[in-house]
Amino acid sequence: MADRFPSIEDIDAGETDVRPDSTAQGSFLERERALLGEDADLFAANDKPGAATVEDGDDDLLGGDDGDFTSSAPAQPSSGAQDDLNDFESSFPAIDTRNDNIGPGGTITDSATPFHGGGYTNYTAPSQEEESEPIRAWRAKRDADLARRDEASQRKKQETVSTAQKDIDSFYESYNRKVDKQKAQTAKEAEEFLAKREDTTAGGTAWERIAKLVDLSGKGQQGGGDGSSKKRMRELLLSLKADKDAPGASGV
């Protein structure tokens, strides 16, 4: 490639033109043909019609002028390639994808009843199969057991409610009797207390009236029984009550 450019001596002598390198172009074509092998004949040369030509004259990338690249019409396939294409088309013919039975909107016209792709028919549930005899017997027994259990449950519920109502009535009756008895007892005690109070304020000596207010029965701790701490007091009060001349017997 260095032979294409002028040497320093030539430049000094005034020769600056770049010489074309014919060997480089020849070497390039030979390498391409060696790489293509038997397929090199498929590419036409300059002397065959339809081949692309590149004129590489004195102009070069460093020559200053743009190269003149021209290309002719597209290359026609060779006879061997045309035969291969014919064999392929005969082995694999074109498929007709048209369907005359499909109308607009996807309706199938080649049938007694047109089919609409977007529609649907009403769904009919399959009829229920008849139950076998063992199943019917089991179902009848189960229903009878459930009915019997419901009846027993209702009867027990009614008995429980009735018993509870009776218990409530009995409770209130007993409560009312106790209340009435307590009221009567309270009223009786009130009358006795009033009568005793009037009796203690009139008649007899002062010690007699005091003895009426105190339990001198001698029974238990309250009445001053034997062994109780009130026994001495009871005996003292009894002696004062019996003595009309005892100190303080006449009162104030």
C-alpha cells in the first residue's frame, strides 16, 4: 500500500499524485472468492449483467475527489438457484387461508342453524337421579328421629318452665306468709311494750316499777340465773321490791 503514495524525494520533485494500487484490489477479490468457495459463481463479475461495479481510478480517500459508485439493476438468480426455488414451490404449495363458511361477525353459515361465536344457550341442569331404596329408608328414619327429638325437647322445655313457675309461686307465698306473721308479731310486741310502759310509771313503790323493767326470772344470763354475774343484782332488786320501807321506795 506504501507504493501508492509518493516518496519524500518525489514530493520534493513536485509529484504528489497517488498511484492506483491494482494488486490490492486483485488480492481482495481473490480472498473473497477463496472464502466463498463454490458459491463464488453466484456473484456475477463485471462482465455479467446485473453485477455491481466500483470504479477505483486515480481517486482515493486521500485523493481529494469523491469516488464514482454506480450500481445496476438487482442481480437475477442463476439457473441453479431458480431450479431450487421451483422445486421448493412444487413441494410446498401455497395454502389458501380463506374460509367461505365464516360470515361477518364470526357466524358459521355452513350449517342448518347458524352459530354465533359471541352467544350462548341456556344451561339446563341434568335431571336428578332417583334415590335408591336404602337411601330413602335412611332418609325417612333420620327425619323420624329428628322429629322425635324435637318433640322430646319441646316437652322437656315445657316441663322445666312449668316447674320453675310453680317454684316461684311457692316462694312468694311462703315469703308473704312470713311477712304477715312478722307484722302480727311486731304489732303484738308493740302493744305489750306500751302497756308495760304505762304499768311501770304508775302504782307501787319505785323498786316495784323498776323490777318490772328488769328480767328477774332467774333463767340464764339475762335473767340472773345461778352462776351468772347478774344473780347478785337480781337478789338485791327482789329484796328492795319486797321491802316497802326500803330506801327510795317512795320515789321522788
